[in-house]
Amino acid sequence: MTTEEGSIFSISALAAKDIAPLKALAKVAKDKETIEHNLLDAMPNQTREDKDAKNQQGIKVKSLGNETRKLELEADPDDTENFVMQLDLAIETWSMAVNELKEAAVRYNDDKYLKRTEESLKIIEKFKKGKEEYQKNEKTVNQLRKELDIPAN
């Protein structure tokens, strides 16, 4: 159920680019998705018919989820709500990579892993600095997404 197919959520607010109605619309879509997801979770999974019905409900929930996400990004293209979480995840991921690189440097007795570790630590510091700048309102999410190369998904 996409916007092109005449979605139940497509209204003139999308064309008008008025953010408040878009945010409200995204909330309604998210609530509908949650209701449908709860129905999916409650469905039996015993017989072939149950499984087919549950599969169809799963497809419906996925479609609603995709549509909801499109509306959320339409209302907030920078995905401000999830930015700090994405930064934290990037920091955590790079930190795990640093640990693995340090282990590889010891295991293989190779300095190229230490060099990669240093590069990774610089990236982590860049992300931490960006997070701090955001929290102090020194830079916008849009600026930081460009600087840190973190796309809104």
C-alpha cells in the first residue's frame, strides 16, 4: 500500500509540505502499524490456513511499516529523532572494530592493524565531538549528517 497506490495516509499535507500535519499523519500511521503488528503477534500459527493468514498479516504490517517510515522521513528528512541513537550505534560499532584490530595486531604481530586502530579511534572521536556539538545545539542534525556521513535511513 504505497502512496502511489492511493494509500489511506496520503492526503494533501504531503503536497503542501506542511510539517505539523505530516508529523500527525506519521503518528497515525505508526499507531495503525502498531495495532496491526499486535494483531499479527496474537494470531495462531497452528494450521496451514493460520500460517497463510499470519503471512498475509505480516506482509500488511511490513507495508505499513515502510509507509510509516516514508512519512516520518517526509516530515523530518534529517531523522532528528533517531540521530543520537545512530551516532551511539556508530560509536559502539567502531569501538568493537578497535578491539578486534588491537587483538589482530597482537595475534599477527603486525603494525598495520595498529595504524587502522588509530584511524578508527579518530573516527570515534569525530562522532563523539559531533554528538557533543549536537547536544550543545552548536550544529544541526543536517550539518552533522553531512560532516559525519551518516545518512537518514
